[in-house]
Amino acid sequence: MSENFVTARVDHKFSDKDSLFGTYMYDDTPYRSPDAYDVQLLGSHTKRQLVTAEENHIFSPTLINTVRVGFNRVNAANNESLSAINPLGKDLSLGADPGQTAPDVRISGGIPEFIGGLGGVSSYHYYWDSFQAFDDAFLTRGTHSLKFGVGVERMDDNFHGVSTPSGQFAFGSLASFLTNKPKSFSSALGGAFTGRGIRQTLFGVYIQDDWRARPNLTLNLGLRYEMVTVPTDVNGKLVNLLNITDPAHHCAIPPLTPSARPWGTVVQKSHPS
């Protein structure tokens, strides 16, 4: 395992009334290790990047405005098959499914799981992006110190993966394994599911007043409203129950309709293809 981490900041003052600063962060962490039986080399990889910029403007001694924008990206690849340590790990003649390597084998009784041959392990990839913008103002009027502003965040969550593409045998005991008596076999249809692209947007607005009502009494008053849009999938793969008693789910439509059903009656699922 290794980690590469970089952070940087730049400040610039345009005038007595305008200043700007920006930051950047980068974090890259690959990880590799063999499986429990030294059949294949597994890898995981996480990467994060963050960039922000903020501009401050002084309109008057009593009014200051701050504008901030930012972008955050997180990538994660979990449990990937990288290479075969044992040549039998890539032998297709050992597969339970056509064109696949040896399947996953689970044996009850504390025996470590055999996760299968090369490319047979379940793996997942996540890509999360966040776009943000905020505007905050600070105003002083007599005994009132006001803060107010707005903010918006766009969230893009993309992920895909494969689940037991080579199949999985389950045995109830070591004896059943040695006598070839599995209690179950499961295999994903096609090995992979199509990706999901979940989208949501968050909006917020607030106002706060630090009111110095008396020399020895300050009241902190404020109000904030924040809402987030209903999640949608760019690939039309989200399904839901509009009513808990519905005989079948509904696909590729918003989970809430203008009839304003309560959240508790909406059940979201994700179908495999």
C-alpha cells in the first residue's frame, strides 16, 4: 500500500476591497494483496480531488460579501482481480459457468472462503462528484449583526460492478465439501449489472441575526430552509412502489408524484439490468 497526498493554497489580494484564495487537494491510494490461498492478486484503489475558490468583497465597513465555489471528486475501485499468482487461477477448464474461471467456494465451520479464480471476485466501482456554490453576506446595522446567504450543491453518484461472475458454491460443512454435496449454487445472470447514475441537487437559504439587545444580553436568532430533490437515475434504472400495496413496482418514474404521498409510503429498489 502507498499513498500520494498533495495539498496547495494560493492567496491573492487585488485591492483593499477584493481578495481571493484557492485550494487544491489530491489523495491517491492504491492497495494490493493476495487472497487467502495465494491464487490471485487483489487490488483496491481510492482517489480524491478537491478544488475550492473564495472571493471576498468589502462593499462598505458594514457590508461584506463572500462567494465560494468548489468541486469534490471521489473515486473508489474495490476488490479487483489484478493477476493470477497460481497459473490455475486463470484456467477456464475449472469454471462452473461457461467461459469463467473457478467459482467461489464457501464452507461453514470457520474455513476461509475461496473467492474463485482470476476475474471471479465481486468488485465494485464508485464515482462521486459534488459541485458547490455559496454566497454569504455579513451586514451590521446598529445592534444587529446579520448573516444571510444561499447555497446549492449538485451531487452525481455513479457506480457499477460485478457480483460473483464465476458463480458460488456453498457447503454446510467440510465433510459435505469433501463428498461434493453443496447445499446451494448461485450465479449472477451475465455476471455484471449495468451502471447507475444517481442525481440529486440540494438548495439552502438562511438568515441569522446576532442582536445585542442589551449590553449584557445578545440574542442569536436565525432561520434556515434546505431541501434536496428526489433522486433520479440517468439510466432509468430506479424502480419504486407508489403504494405499499402495489402488486408490481414502477420503473423509470419519479418516486414522488404531485399527489404528495408521504415519504413512508415510497419504497425504492434497483433492478439488475
